[in-house]
Amino acid sequence: MEFLKKILPVINAEAHCDIPCGIYDPTPAKIAAMTVWRMVKQIKELSAGGDHHQGSPEYLNMVTRRITVKEQHAQMCKNELYILWSDFFKAEHLEKYPHLHDLFWKAAKLCSKNKQEIDEVAAQDLVKAVDEIAKIFYEVKRDPKRFESYKDVTDKLF
């Protein structure tokens, strides 16, 4: 074994688990997307006025914290989507859903857009994209009723 360690390069990899464990779910992506949307709404509300002057340290602190959370959750959403895209969905799913790659690609781009901007429409579009992926996910799992439960719970987060 030591011989192999000397001739083969060491590569670090990070993944959901790569066993494969079979434990996948779109809910963490939806929670992250909803958090992005909520932070955008709160930033807009703070910018519209309130108790704090926009240049005050308190205001800057409140906005900065929300921007940080928005960006962190946009990245979390992207990470969760990548796990589903690369680990859960297989070639046979792409045959049945030929638009799946494009859907994931656009959702990942929306994650980036939401990190870069404060745009409520982009945040809502991200939530819709995650929901579309979730619908396909539950169809593939042959459990469309779970999609209804997923929507019922995640649409009421705020």
C-alpha cells in the first residue's frame, strides 16, 4: 500500500458522501433559496426607511448581516443542487427529462446572480427553479405526494 501512495497523486475530494448512501432531498436547497428571498426582502425593507439612518453604523450592520446570509445561502443552495445533479440524477433520468441539465445550469446561474445582486425577481426565480427540480426529483422517486408535502411545508417558511 505504501508503494501506491508514493506513485499515485493524492487528491482531496468533498462530496455529500459518495458511498452512495441514497439519502437525497431537495428540501435543503429550497430552505436556502427561501432564505435568499427573505434576506432580499429584508434588505429592501431596510433600504425603504425605518428607525435607522442609512449611513449609521447600526443600519450598515443590519444590511451587511443580511447580505452575508443571502450570499451564504445562495452558495448553500448551489451546493445542494450540485449534489442532486451529480449524485442523484442518472442517465435514465436525463432520457425522461431531457431539459434537466439546462434546468440545473440555470438554477446554478440564479444562485450566482443572487449572490451578486439584490433582486427580488431573481430570488423568486431561484425558488421556482428549485421547486421545478424538486417536482422532477419526487417523480423520479415515484412519490409525487411527497412533492405536495414538500411544497406545503417549504412554501410557508415565511
